[in-house]
Amino acid sequence: MSEYPVAVRRNIWLRGLLMILMGVAYHLASILLFFVALIQFVLALASDAPNPRLMAFGRSLGRYQGQIANFVSFAIEAPPFPFADWPASD
């Protein structure tokens, strides 16, 4: 018999499902970050300066990916966005 109560075992299955969903979100965020970087590069070529709004979005997207990595590695318990606020860029 397991040493964990039934509620904890159910929560681990729920967490497993959330980990799979967060893995998909991480992959989508990686693709989005690639396109943000590509657009930022083209804009920087055209205007000799990066776009500040894209910089802020890229920074917050990177923090979101960090939150996902922390969640799926059990470093934090609270799942990230959409179950929490989107990370700030500052």
C-alpha cells in the first residue's frame, strides 16, 4: 500500500496532466520566441534599434518559460499562466 493519502495521489495525477499541458505551452512559447527574435532582428536591421515593446514581451516570455521549467521540475508547486498571472517584463 502507498504511504501517501488518496488525496495526494490524485493531486500527483492532476499535476502530471498539468505538466504535460505546460510542456506543450513551453514548446509553443519557444516557437513564439523564435518569431519574436526574428521580427526583432529585422526591425533592428531596418531602424538600427530594437523595438522596446518586443524586448519587453520577449523578456516576459522568457520568464514564462522559466516558470514552466520550474513547475515541471517540481521546483515550484504553483502552475504558471494561465493558472497564475503572466510574468512581468521588468
